[in-house]
Amino acid sequence: MNKESHYLVNVTPEKAFVRVFQKASYLNCGPLRSFFEESILEGRRNYIVDFQDCSSMDSTFLGILVGLALKLRKFEDEGYLTLLNLRGRNLETVQNLGIHKIAEISSEESPSDLHELDDLKNGVQGGAACSETIYQAHKTLMELNEKNSRMFCDVVNFLDRQKEDSA
């Protein structure tokens, strides 16, 4: 694995497996958001995200996962998002935000049909999420439930003001 990479992927026509390493945050989740968007457009409906080697996650990263889960629910051939090997604080955070209600939580082993994991490339913009991605991720978390709405309203309001000031 490249030292810069925080995500390794294995993609088949039916599903995408993502292994998260170290800290999943706004500083490195831009490529993951792009990967999910492209995969949805390619018709992929099943996603497994493995947190075995993930030490922490921030709200931008989690908002991107929620966005993926909500998009999958809109399809007739409804797909799934499985969050694998969540433990400790990561599991608590997912449960506190209500994400466990829209994604499957599993402690099973990684799928045995994985042959090779590839680095998820950073792309042109690098790894950091742009302010619009951060804004959308937090708006998505707010839409999930009332508790999240109260928790993230200040972040969204701040980013709204920033957008207005730069316009």
C-alpha cells in the first residue's frame, strides 16, 4: 500500500470492497466520494467497507457513507452498504449518528473472494474533500435524524456563510 493511500479497493461488476486505513477524514475522503459516485453510475449497487485497520473517522467521511446508503435505497434493485469490523469508538459513532439504521453492521471476516486490493488514487484534486463535499456530507447527516440536525447545524451554517461571502 502506498503511504499516501488510506483506501484500498477491490471492484467487481456487482460489488465494491473498500478497506479503510488509519484516519478517515475530510483530508483524505475526496477520492472515496468520487469513487462511490462513479461506481453508482457504473451500476454497482453493493458495497462493503472494512474498518479493521481504521483508527478514527470524522463527520465528513461518515456523511459520504450516509449519502451512499441513501442513494442505494432509491434504486428499484436496492443495493446494500455493509460496514464491516467496526469496533470501539468507531462503532459508537456510527450508532450515535443513526447510521446503523440505514447500513448493515457486520463483524464477519473480510470476504474470501478478494484477490487483490488496489490503491484508491487521489486524483487531480488530491485527497482532501472540497468545501462543497464537506457541506453536502454534513447536510446529509442532518437529514438522517433530528439529533444530527442539531449536532451539525452550526457546521452547515458556517459553510453557508462562507459560500455567501465568497460569492
